[in-house]
Amino acid sequence: MTDTTPTANTLYPCLPNYKGKTEGFFTCPHHNHLIEYHTDILERKVEIPEVKPEEQVRIRYEHIVYVPEELVPKHVKAALKKSEAAREKFDAAWEKFEAAWEKFRAAWKECYTVVKKYDAAWEKYTAALNKANKNRTLTKYLHDHVENCRWNGEEIDFTPSPH
């Protein structure tokens, strides 16, 4: 009697009966790199039919093959390690940025509320100044203290004098 149990697939994550690793280096997860590191190659398997033309799906699936660690070039491993370290620094900086952004947004909201009150107060102040323009006592005071006073009741008149 011949054993018809399917052999476990440990190399081709996008083909049936895959029982291999889902994290590591794989060939051709994208069409323009022979090898790439993935933390979960099955995510890419799900993504391919969602974003790629139907006629490419099978071909892409067949080209995604698990790469044993010993076959991964040392310079690729070293570059990945540096990239991961840089990403950790970026993530930490991004967290600080997000925290600062939230503080900024809260401060901006508070500032916006205050500036609306300031604008209203400034409008009242401007109205009071405009009313003061008509004040006879202040107008007389200015004319008494400025020779050739050019205040016309609304503004200083800069029209040249007819001398």
C-alpha cells in the first residue's frame, strides 16, 4: 500500500499544506527584490490577491520560497540589523513626537479659546477708542498741546499744508 499523505510543505508559504516558518527571509515577496525579511509572510500572501492583477497571483505565490538562515548573505543580515536598530530609534522618536503633538494640540485648543476671548475684548477696546475720537475734552486737550494740530476728529490729516 502506498502512503498518500501529503508531504508537509516547508518551503513555499503561499502554496498548499505549508507548515514552515512564517518569519525570516523569503525570495521574491515583491517583484523587485530577490530576498526580503518578513515578520509574517502570510500577511503578504493575503495582500497579493488584494492588490495585484489576478494573472500575477499564482506566479508571485510560486516565487515566494523560504530561505534557510545559512543562505542569507552576511551583508544582508548586517544591513537588516542596522535597519532594525534605526527603526527602534525612529519608533522611540515618533512616540515622543506623538506625545508632544498631543500636548501641542491641547495647548492650541486652549490658545484658540483664549484668543477668541481676546478678539472680543479687542473689538470692545477698538469701539471704545472710536467713541473717544469724538470726545470734545480730549480733542481740545490735543489741540491745546499740539501747534498746528491736524486731528480732524477721526484721524491725523497728513494732507500737505498750503504754506
